Amino acid sequence: MADEPGQDESGRPWWERGEEPDYRATMANERTFLSWTRTALALLAAALGSLKFLPDTPFGIRLALAGWLLALSVAATAIGYHQWRSRQQRMRLGAPLGHSAVPALLSLAFLLLTGLVCVAVAYEAR
């Protein structure tokens, strides 16, 4: 039995199991992870900006918008890492990359964000 998370019965960590994938696939997977990270940083900056630069919008709306942006930032960070690790592990084992519900969930999250932004902009335009 594995003693550490991510280790198999032999005690080897996940990144040592299977075969080294083609470096181009590994680099593409890493670039995708870095895109998730950039997105998370942009969402975090937008959260801070929504609190600071929407002075005419009620504080509750600004707080809701900033909170949702912050939640999306945290989610993008966690999802990005999970996607990177899962794909890297599957490539090492020669397994199919599989499908994910993440795009559908992110679409819903961004639709809600769009509604919050519209409310904030409507208050600013008054």
C-alpha cells in the first residue's frame, strides 16, 4: 500500500510511473497550466479592481462581484493544477486523456459573472 498521496503500491510517486511522454505533449500541457494560472491572476486583479474602481456602485454589489471573481480565481488555480496533473499522469500511463465537465461549469460561472458585471455597470452609468 502507498504511504504518501500520489504513490502506488511500489512506493513510486505518480511522476515516475509509466513512460516519459513526448516532450512536446508535456510542454503543451504545461503551457495550458500556465494559461490557467494567468487567468487566475487576471481574475484576482479584477476582484481587487472592482472594489477599488467602482465608487458609485453600492458596496454590497462591489463585494458580491469581487467575491465571485475571487472564487473564480481560486477555482481556476485548483482546476488548472488538477487538469495538468491528471493529463500528465494519463500521458505517462498511455491512457486516454478523457473528457471533463469543466467547460460547461465555467460557462455557467461566467454567465453569472456577466450578470454581476451588468448590475455594477448599470449603477456606474446612473
